[in-house]
Amino acid sequence: MARVFMLLALVFSVAMAADHSPLQDFCVADMNAQVKVNGFACKNPSLVQANDFYFSGLHMMGNTSNALGSRVTPVFVTQLPGLNTLGISMARIDYAPWGINPPHTHPRATEILTVLEGSLEVGFVTSNPENRHITKVLYKGDVFVFPVNLLHYQRNVGKTNAVAIAALGSQNPGVIPIANVIFGSKPDISTDILAKAFHVSDDVISDIQIKF
């Protein structure tokens, strides 16, 4: 009997560790539904049209005229309702010369990045206590994977614009930009907490928070 319980516990633990498979052909997101679920409620299948599974625009260059020198064009469930429950999404990322996609995490998705044009320095950092920085320079046609929820970044190290396509393992991967979260939270995290964490003075933290 003990072996049976151990076997059942193992089966249930494996089952709970994986995403649930869809129980129907599709579940197009109904953005206007009043029902709150983990994801989006399903649109009436009889009202579903081809455009629910369609997105246009990834051929267009994103505007990189900003402080970071990059632009992300997402194709998540909010842009493409047909992704609902399918566990995938993607994005186009444009980089001006020396532009960056700053350190961030995706709390719900692994990311696989393919360079279409240019050259990118990419990297991620493993979890504490190792905090190992794994980095590489990628060129056109190269592919790199960022494990789920690990801090990662990209930087254009070329003299021309760079373009990449990212595929992500969630319809809604989420993004946590580290600098924005720490220094731009609403309301602010107390300066004395951040000063102790970063081993600097309160004034330094205040100066950084003003920029966010």
C-alpha cells in the first residue's frame, strides 16, 4: 500500500509540474468577457474568424529612438487572441547600434532568440548563490535560449541595426525589467532599503529613482 501511495504521489507531482493541455481545438480569447480566469475566457466558437489567429506587422522595423535604443514588438495573447491556452508567443526586437534590451526576466516563459540581422551580445545570470554570468556574441542565423525566469539581456555590438525574433513558452510570458521594478515602483521602495541592498548612500538611490 505504501508503494501505491508513493507511485500516486509521483504521478500527481509530474502532472502538476506541466501545463494543462487544451481540452478543445482552440479557445480564442474573449477580451470583453466579464469572467475572470487564469488567462482569458473562450470566445464563442461559432463567432471565431480567421483574423482571431492572425497578426500582421512583424516585417516593420520598430522605433528605436529612445534611451535604450531598442524596441520590442510583442505578439502575445493580447495582440493575437488565438494564442489563448496554446502556451506560445513571440516578439520582434529591433536594436539601434549599441542599443540594449536591458536586464529583465520573464516569470512565465523560457525564451529562444534567433538573430535575423546584425550581431548581439546576449547573456543570462544563474540563480543565487552561484550568480554565474553566461554570455556569448551571436551573429545572423544564431540561436540562443534563456531559461525561464532567469535575468537576461541583449546588446547590439555592431555598427548597424540588428533584428531578432524571440519565441516564448507562454501566451503571456510577462516581463520584469529589473531597473524599472527596483527604482520605478509605485509607491517607491524605501531608499534606506535599497541603499543597504546596493551598499550606497540614500542620496544615490534618490537620484536614480528620480530618473524612473
